[in-house]
Amino acid sequence: MIGLQRHDDVFVLTMSDDENRWNTTFVREFARALDAVEASSGAAALVTASAHTKFFSNGLDLEWVSSQGDHRGGDRAVFGAEFMHLMGRIITLSVPTVAAISGHAFGAGFMCALGHDVRIMREDRGYLCANELQIGLTIPIPEVALFKHKLSASAFHETIMLAKRWTGPQAHASGFVEHVVPVTSVLDAAVARAAELAPLAANRENFQWQKEVLYGENAALNGPHGPAHMLKNMRDYPGH
């Protein structure tokens, strides 16, 4: 479901659960991988990748949500809080993070990709899309805050209100994907970029503090709190 390997200063977290849809079991496996990254010390960076070339992550596990009884996806009651906390944790992780987007990233998958410091995407196929409105859901306020911090004003509106499906080249032109490359080069490009960034985290405490300044409690940007604090305190931002 979630694998973690280390190559010199670069950790590679690989999601390998078919379409990599999010449920409680998936969240907890992902969190355990981050535990291992954070238990290390010194210069390092994280690449999050998919074992599949069609999907990076296809969003919420809707089949699990609508099912009854026991399910491999785990406890439904705790999912919202645990998932949102994990997203906040990704944003403020103590090492640089690179999303290697080899395929579609919809809904929660897009949110996960945006939580990383850098995104590298395949150039020929795949979409990034916040598709909540299309499936009858609203985008929670903390998630809106994440999009606001990561996207330009025009891209923010198209993403939130128009559910735009961004191709790699479009996302690159809009500035929230750093590079687009052939699908066979996505992982290698992401690992190379992560290796360049790893020295920034030689002092983990300093690197994470800087992220908190941007995205945490009392953030320096756009108001008193940033998306990581909001995501970690969902009870203060009730939905419908």
C-alpha cells in the first residue's frame, strides 16, 4: 500500500494501492512512512510517487465511504480528522518534499500533491483537479486555504469554482508545477530535484520553523493562521 526506501539523502514514498484512494488505512500507512522520515536526521528530502502511471491519487475512497460494515479502509468515523491532520503534516514536514505526479491527481490526491514543496508532472497525460463540486461535495475551508496559498489568483478561482482539469503543461504555465517531463522520467526528475533540495534540511528544526512561518499558526501570509494550522484544527472550521 505504502512503501518507503532511502537512496542517499532522498526518501522515496511509493503509493501502490491501485488508484491510491484515501481511506483511514491508507492515511495511517502514509503517516507511518512520514514517522520514519522524521525519525532520521541530517540533510534529507522526500519524494512522493505512485507505482502506477495512470494515477498519482484518484481522491477519496468513495466505495469505502458508501459501504457498510467492516472494510479494509478502516474506521470511517475518524477519517476526516486524521486525513486533514496528515495533509497539514505534509505541508510542514521537516524536509523538502517533491510530488512525482505520474498520472491523475483528483480531489484529495490533488490536495496531497499541492501540500508538497515542489511538483513534477508527466507532460502527456493526467489531470490535476479539485472535483468536489462535480461529485456533490464542498471544499472544506482549510483546504481552500491551502489552494489559496499555493495557486495564483486566477488558477485559484478556476480550481475552486470551475473544477478545472489542469494538464501538466497548463499547471506548469500557471506556476504550480515546476517541471513537466516524459512519464518515464518523472521519478528520476523528482529524485534529482529532491537531492538538490536535501541540504536545506541539514538543520531540520530551522527548516520546519520556516515552513511554520509560511503555513502554520500565526502564519506570515494572508491572515492570522495558515492552512496547516487550520487543517490540524478542523473542529474550529465546521463544514456544512
